[in-house]
Amino acid sequence: MGRALGDGAVETTILGAGALGLTLGLRLALQGDHVTIIERADRPGGLAAGFPVGDVTLEKFYHHLFRTDHAIIELLDEIDLGRDLLWRTPDTSVLVGGKPYTLNSATSVLRFAPLPIWDRLRMGAAIGYLRFWPHYQTLEDKNAAVWMRRWMGKEPYAKVWGPQLVGKFGDYADDISMAWMWARLHCRTPQLGYLRGGFQRFYDRMADLIDVLGGSLHFQTSATSIRTQRGKRVRVGTTAGDLVADRVVSTLPTRLTLKLLPTLPTFLRRYDDQPALGAHCLILSLDRQLMERVYWLSVCDPGYPFLAVVEHTNYMPPADYGGRHLVYFGNYLPMDHPLFTQSKEAVLAHYLPAIKRINPAFDLAWVQESWQFAAPYAQPVVTPTFHQHIPPHQLPIPNVYLANMFQVYPQDRGQNYAVDMANWLARQLATE
Ligand SMILES: Cc1cc2nc3c(=O)[nH]c(=O)nc-3n(C[C@H](O)[C@H](O)[C@H](O)COP(=O)(O)OP(=O)(O)OC[C@H]3O[C@@H](n4cnc5c(N)ncnc54)[C@H](O)[C@@H]3O)c2cc1C
């Protein structure tokens, strides 16, 4: 791999063609850089990539946007996809005591039958405070489990919030920063956005634009090393040969990026210990609805082997998918969990009794197709000291940069924050 230089343009190599790598690639290409993107997978999109279902694509992991996701909404407009971004307020519920209860607005909190009225008022007041309070910094050293128990009450914590923290973070549930919880309640909206036809369209369009601007994308190619050369150029080893550039930006998770360096500078050692979880989704295509109205079900009852059930076609019409009813069963787990090595048939057999608890009429004969997807380093664990371990974008190695979802804070990672970070970094690099 290589490219003849001569026009004085900066050569930038980007590792990863997810939301971050592609947005950065587009911005730098528009600024006149020669951009080369190295991507391990066979298509762009990273964690938000899709796979074909009928005539469209579906995300391997459930995805939607919030009204507050300004950076990606603007980018979708900019690349002419904004008109296909649909906004709806689907039902988002929690499963408590075997029943789904809507929990996405002030009225739904007041009507939340599993809690006595006093607890509903208290929970509503605490949510109201978090939605109103703009300074997450005052909450970042606080432990979410302790804060929520104290201000929302023991019962709301035990029935609603505690189980969701356990579902999302497992053994780390008691060690999560309140700033992370603040961001969930402060920044999110009940109205959700989805790109009709699948977010893969967005990523394909971005890749095409980079190509038109003279950039090159190499799929099914993994970066294997990063080395600085004399003259401060950077050599990236890949499974398809070496590539030399003026600068390299890695969008890979911090730990994977640090593994590419020949030796780990002492300064970087403290950034090599951020805990993370893997993501797993089993997706069923059914010949009928599983849940009557619910799009998103957070499982708060004990004894279920998944944390969320997302019936995508209770949000987007089944007609978009050839009449299929598409349901995700999602999990975040330690990366050595046995679920990651099981066949989808074994996972479905394991999930079957729990699916029947959600809809007792459910029968395996409803299942027309199934898929399962897994990704390592998919969920950073945002502990109260997380912010002290966020690495700088400019590594202490000349012309090597890092920009990834482990630097998104205090919001939970998301496509919007990847786009926002890439926009910011492109502006910074332009001034150098
Ligand atoms: C279960 C789940 C649900 C989610 N739900 C939502 C949602 O509803 N809304 C939302 O906006 N966001 C959601 N997200 C988050 C969103 O997917 C991510 O924040 C976003 O896609 C991150 O983009 P990125 O470019 O930073 O990273 P990634 O998408 O991880 O991109 C990194 C890329 O690097 C590639 N790579 C890795 N190693 C190498 C290597 N050695 N060489 C070359 N390439 C390599 C990977 O294949 C990948 O394509 C969800 C994520 C998960 C896991």
C-alpha cells in the first residue's frame, strides 16, 4: 500500500471506519488532507453497522438517536440524508413484577403503579432535579447506587434503577459515577430518531464521499502496529502491508490502540486499565409481534438472561422489512463470558423460558430467522474515577492521535458523540 505525494497535502491515516473515523475522514478530506482509512470489518459503520434484512439493513445492535443528538442530526442534513431521519415517540417501558410499565415522561412516573405514590413523587422530583441541573461535575465523584438510593428512595432503586445498573454494568454496578446517570436522565429525550432503511446508509454515504474526495478506504484490513520514523512520519503496519503517513489517528478502543505501540510509554500506562464490557445481541425475525406495544423493554425483574428486549418493528413498520417482526435481546457482559462462544441456537434455547415469560404464547414456530452479533470493548465502565483516566487526544508520540468512545464523557457513548468528537478533532488538526 502506498501513495505518491507531491502536492504538499498532509497524509493522514485513520484506524477504524466507524462513526468517528468516517466523520474525521470526511472533515479532513474536505480540508484537503490525503486520507486513508484502515478498517478490520468488511464494511463501514463499526458498532452501528448493519446487515441486510430484505431490501434494507438492520443494525447488528439496536440504534436510535435522541433529539439532543445535534452533531449527527446536522451531519445527516449536510450529506442529504436528513429527510429520511424519522422521529417518533415509541413506548419505552420497564419490566417490573412480570409486567411492562411505560416510563418515559413525568406523567408515566406519576402513574407508575409498582411504586407507592410517595415513592413516585420522590423519584419524579429526583429525575426533575437531574434534568434541570446543568453541572454534572458536582456529581462525578459520587456513586450512582448510593446517590439514587438516597435521593430517589430505596424502593425505586431496588425495583427500577438498581436492576438497570446491574444489567448494564454487571459486577461494576455499585461503582458507577453519578455523572453517567445524570447524562442519561439530563440529555435524553422520549422522542427517538431512526434513519429509514438503516444507519448503514449513513456510513455507506460517508465512505462514498471520502472516496469521491480522493481518500482511500481499505476494508478487511487490520492495523497491527504504529511506529514513528525519523522525520516524525508514522509507519502503520497492517495485514495488507505497511503505510507511511504524516499523522495517524486511531479510533480503536484505548487498550487496542496501546497494544499497537511497540512499547508503552510510562505516561500512557495509567490509561491502559479502563474496564470495559462486550455487547451481545440475539435478533429474531418473527412472523408476528412479540410485545403488544413496547419498543424498548428494560428488564428490571430478576432471573432474566438478557437486560433489554427491543422490538424494532414496534417503532419502524414491519412493512419496511418485508413484513418481518424484528426483536433484539441485548446483553453487556465481561468479554470472557461463555455466551460469546455459544451458537445462536444454544442462546435461543437458553433464552426461551424468559421469552415465554414476556409473552406466554410465544412459540419457536414464530421464529423465521435469527442472527447473533457480539463486539468486544463495546461499553466503557464509567466509574467515579473514570474522568481521571481519559487519555489525551494527542499521545506523547509525535503525530499519533487517539479519538474514541472511551473519551466520551459524561454521556454514554453514542454515534452523536463520535461525530461531535471527530468534528472537534478535525478543527484542532487544521490549526496545526
Ligand atoms: C449494544 C449497543 C447499542 C448501542 N445503541 C446506540 C444507540 O441507540 N444510539 C447511538 O447513537 N449509539 C448507540 N451505540 C453506540 C454506538 O454504536 C457507538 O458509540 C459508535 O458507533 C462508536 O463509533 P466509533 O467510531 O467511536 O467506534 P466503533 O464503531 O467501535 O469503530 C471502531 C472501528 O475500528 C475497527 N477496528 C477495530 N480494531 C481494528 C484494527 N486493529 N484495525 C482496523 N480497524 C479496527 C472496528 O471494526 C470498528 O469499525 C450502541 C452501541 C452498542 C454496543
